[in-house]
Amino acid sequence: MIKQLRRLYDSSSREANLLLFMVATFLLIYFIPAGTARFDNAVLEGVRLTHWYAQEHVILCLLPAFLIAGAMSAYISQDAVMRYLGPAASKPLAFSVASVSGTLLAVCSCTVLPLFGGIYKRGAGLGAAIAFLYSGPAINIMAVVITAKVLGAEMGIARAVGAILFALVIGIIMHFIYRKEEAQRSVKNSRGFGGGNTGKPMSSIVPFFVLMVGVLVFANWAAADSPVWMQIYAWKWQITAVLSAAFAGLLIRRWQWPPKQLFILAIVVVISALLVPTAPELPFALGIAGLMLIAALREQDREWSAQSWDFAKQILPLLLGGVFIAGFALGRPGHEGIIPSEWVSMVVGGNTLSSTITASVLGALMYFSTLTEVPIVDALMGAGMGKGPALALLLAGPALSLPNMLVIRTILGTEKTLVYCALVVVMATATGFVYGNWW
């Protein structure tokens, strides 16, 4: 009798939830302000931002990031990750390695996600993985230099010091909060993976990842107001091609990949580059697709292809959906979404606590491509934004975004994601408020 009542209750509860969802969806569609100028423009901004993101970031940023993350899961020894980044590892060593690794990548808040998922999946401790997650997009050396040049040396130094401390402090706090759970996870990983020996020597593993990271960094080298930086930018594709050729040579010499297949892939890539010289993304995408096809056909490397695909299907849909929502709400840089830009300028003016909190929250929700946060903050400061809110936005914005949060939730779960985001917002607010009022 009790079991029957329980089944009836569960069935009724599911039907009630379904009815509630259908009614809410209908009311949303029924009352949606379609046809109004602001709503229609906000939808277009969401589409335009997603279109821009697909063109500028998916092929050049995310595809190589998926490859690197998949390779981490397939080839990096579980013992090595546990030794340097695991919950039981030396905390100064773990956080130093995680912070430095993130700093060297200098990627955006979305590109770092597959890499974060890769090291966390291989057994990295939560604190070290979070330090890596924050440091990748936040401690961007060139972004700090551009901040100092555009917004002043004082702001550049404040951003650099704040970002480095944030990576360490937030990682330590996350480790402390979930230390018992992490200890259980460490035991489970040590039992479940049995060391994770890939059978490949470090002399092959290290250059393998160094060359892939080099391709990722130089393929995404952005223009900036610096002679040395622009000189590298002018040669970015030549450097990327050299690194790719060196990677192919490594696969042949150290990983015993068939030269014939790689030679055919190289011909296809070169021909596509010559036929469409204005679209370097085409040969880049063909090269990645060819690599994954060859890996999938090789039994000893099939796991690399499978793990990369797992990351892609888990992360990419959420990122694109999140980018659309961010564009709908706040628009692209220099354009308006459903929220008027004058509202944003009004609520972040001065150095009050409320304006600093608002800047932190807005920064956490908006999507910033690498280096774009500096001109945005410069424009907001010209409209009356205080230095405190400006620093808060610079500390929260590059490390977090709505699409970034959606993906982190699938990796860490809702609770840990909320705690991490809250820590970033609270620390950005506190730092910005102190800087704006007492510096």
C-alpha cells in the first residue's frame, strides 16, 4: 500500500512539474515582447555575438583546446598529476604549478575550460584546478601590460597583483571548504586509475604538449599596441606552421605515426591554405580534423580522439548557448542588448560599494575575448565609472562569464560552481572597493 502511494505521488509530482513547465513556457512565449525595437535588437545581438564567437574562437581556440584536454586524459600519467597537483600534493608546489601553467596559456575564460576539465579529470586537487582555472584568463601578461598603458601604471599593477593573489587565495579557500570530499576523491582516484601509465616516456610527452600549446597560443596571437607584439602578430601563421610541422615530425619520430598519412594531411592543409589564403581557419580546422581521424584509426591513440570528442560534445553546446544569452542581455562590446548601456554606466559610476558590486556581477556575467576588456573599461571610465568598479570588473570579467559558468557546473556541480563564482565576485568587490576609496 505504501509503495503504491509512493509511486502515485512520484507520478503526480512528475506530471505537476511537467504541467508547470509547459504553462511557464507558454506564458513566456505569449508575453514575449516580439516586434519591439529593443527586444528584436537584443535577439540580433545574441545572434551576432554567437556568430562572431563561432568565427573567432571555436576553430582557433576551442578545437586545439579540446585536443590538448583529450591528450591530457589519454596520455598524462595519473601518478604525475596526483604527485604535483593532487589533493595530497604539497600545497605550495601544487598551487605554484597550477598558477604558472595557467599564466603561460593566456587564454580566455572559455578556452581554459577543456584544459581545466582535463587536469581535474586526471585527479588534480580542487584547489589547484581552481587556481589554474582562474589564472589562465585572468593573469594574462599582455593584458596587464595593455591595462597599464591604456588605464595607467597604477591600474595595471593593481590588476596584476590582484589576479595573482586571487588565483592562490580562491584555490586555497576552495581546497579548505571541500578538503574532506577531496580526500575521499583522492583515495577513489588512486584505486580507480591504478597509476594511469601511458607507456610513453617524458621525453616524448613534454615536447608533445609544448608544441600543441605553442600552436594554440600563436594561432590566437591578437593585435596589440606594442612593436614587439605586432612583429610576432605579423608572423603568427608562419610560426604556427613551423610548430605544426615540428609536431608532425614528433609524431613520426617518437610516436611511430605513419609518415604517409601525415604527408597526405600536410598536402591537403597546404593546398587549402593556397586556395583560400584569406581564411587561415580552413587549413587549421582541416589539420585538426585530420589528426583526430588518424588518431581514431590507431588503436594505441584512439583514446585521444574519444576523450577530445567527449570534451567537445559536453562543452561546446553550453558555450554557444551561454554566449547567445550574454549577447542578448548585454550585447557585443559597443552595442546594446536588452539591458540599456546607460543603465550600466549609471550603476557603476563612482567608487561606492553598490557600484563596485554591480561591476563585479556584470563582469562575471559578460563574455570578454582576450584583451577586449581594456577598451571596454576605458570607455566606461570615460562615462563616469570609478577606479574601484573598473578594477573589480577587470578582476572578475576575464576569469568568469555566463557560458563559462554553465560549463563549470557540468564539471564541478552546482554547489562548487556557485561557491567559486561567489568567491570571485566577493573578492573582486572587496579589492575594487578598497582600491577605489583608500588607495
